[in-house]
Amino acid sequence: MNPFIFTQSKDLDGVLAALSAGEARPIAGGTNLLDLMKEGVMRPSQLVDINGLDLDKVEIGEDGGLLLGALARNADTAYNRLVRERYPLLSSAILAGASPQLRNMASNGGNLMQRTRCVYFYDVGTACNKREPGTGCPAKEGVNRQHAILGTSETCIATHPSDMCVALRALDATVHVQSSSGKRQIPFADFHRLPEDRPEIDNTLQQGELITHITVPQADRFIAHSAYIKVRDRLSYAFALVSVAAALDLDAGGTIKAARIALGGVAHKPWRIEAAEDQLVGKAAGEQAFAAAADAILQGARGYGHNDFKLTLAHNAIVQALTSAARGTDIASGSGRNPEGDRA
């Protein structure tokens, strides 16, 4: 690990000034950043400990929705009574991620800032366009079992690893950021990027900006029918091969009034196709409608050899998640149905 300057600050203006000055990076839980530094993938010259900032609240927002402080820990967020009762899809997704120890340390803002877990990205002895632009993407012809089937480019086929972000995308969250020059809001759909020809840029944060909080609009109509399905190689502490956050608003007869579907493990960012959700409206909740929606979501998907199985797996996972959501959220557990063990 390269030498670096470490500072601590309880002053937001001071933190923002340090971030805008150059190579400083904020650190909260550090569950991803420190790994990247140990491997030599990231080499910041300065780390600014931001844990002293007053950004750890989880509460009702001004519009009646949810406000998640960037420094609130993942575990505290998932088990918060407000989140469990009013946003069970989000609670379920968070609890499907990583391990209890990591969820105790990881911050909400840091979760959004995770970088891809591609083996070539982490191995500084190999080429990687994300780590060193212009050197190539060996994953396309190499070991790509974990890699993307949607939104890929010639330069990168890596996937975003977060579970929490999949639920936030389904719930139409907004990311609030601040810099020395002011504040702005970024719709969650626009926060993460597809690789295109600049895979080294993961998100749309600008130099000197810090995530302060995340807001989620009211989602009461989806409380009764939501599910997070995560298909992985082992029951816990594993990244998704495919994950699906699904939520339905059903009338008394089982007709779909609204739907939300977002996928993880399949693209460089959480994947959502609103047109596929729209085509479910007015349909009876059932396998035929769910399979048609899965076809629409996966239009244009392609495998790269080792990950060809994801094409079928993703389709099955979408149908399973929607079927589980139609049956009803597992309110008794305070989170989505069986977050630790569903298989497609």
C-alpha cells in the first residue's frame, strides 16, 4: 500500500475543501476502499475520515418518504423499524449483501460508491480498461462467469456488486450530494454509469462532491407485495450471479396496478427497464405476464462464454421474484421473503 496522509474532520466545509483540492478520498466504513488500496488498485494520497459528520440519520423526509444519511451503517438501516415496516424491499436487499460484520461497518454512501469486483480489475498484473484505460478487457475472452450480460461495451463487461443499490433503483431513489460550490440532486437512474468508452468512470459524481444522503419517495402501495431474490454460489458472503428487486401494486382481484423490477449482477449499474414494468399494468399477476416482462427486460442480453447461463438464470429469477412478490411480502420478518436463500 502506498503511503498516504490521514485526517479526521467533524466539519463538512473542511471535508469538502479537502475533497476539491486534489487526490483526497473520503473514508467511512472503508470496506471496499481499503481492499482496493491493499491491492494497489487505488492509491489516494490522502484519506479524510468523515465519520464525525452529522450524516447518519434514518428518518422520514420532508415529503413523507425516507431519508437515509450517507453515514448510517447498512445494518442500522436494514433493521431500522421505519425501513422494515415501510420499505421491506430495501431492508431485504441490504440483508442479502455481504456478511453481518461488513454490514455493521459499511455506510450507505459507501455502498453506492463500491467498485466492480472483476478479477482482472483487482489484479494489477493484468490489463484492465477500468484500472488503466486503453489496456484492454481480458474478461471478454477470459474468466467471465460473474460478468455482465446487459449494457456492456467493447471496453468493459464488469458488473456493479451492490444489493442495496438494486432496491434503491427499483424504488426511484435520489442521491443528494454537496461540494464547496453547492448542492445538487441526482436521480438514482443517473448516478451509476454504463461503461461505454469510459469504464474507469463508475458514476456521475463530480470532483469534490460528497454524498450527504439518499431519499426514497413514499412506497406504501408496494409494502404488501415485494421480494428480493439473490442467486449466488453460496448462502451468504457472496456477490450475486443475478439478483432481482420486485414490487407490485395489486388490486383486490390480483390485477397489477403498478410494478417495479430492477436487476443486479447483470450490468455495470442496477438494471431497470420501465417499459417492461408498464406492460404489466392491467395484467393478471401470473407466470405468463411475468415471463413476458422478463423477455422485455432481457432484450439485447448476450453472454460471453462462461456467463451464458445468466441469460436463462436472469429470466427465471425475474419470474420467481415477481411470483414471490405477488404471494406477498413476508411482513413477519420485517423484510422481503427469504432474503438469504432464494434460488432461481
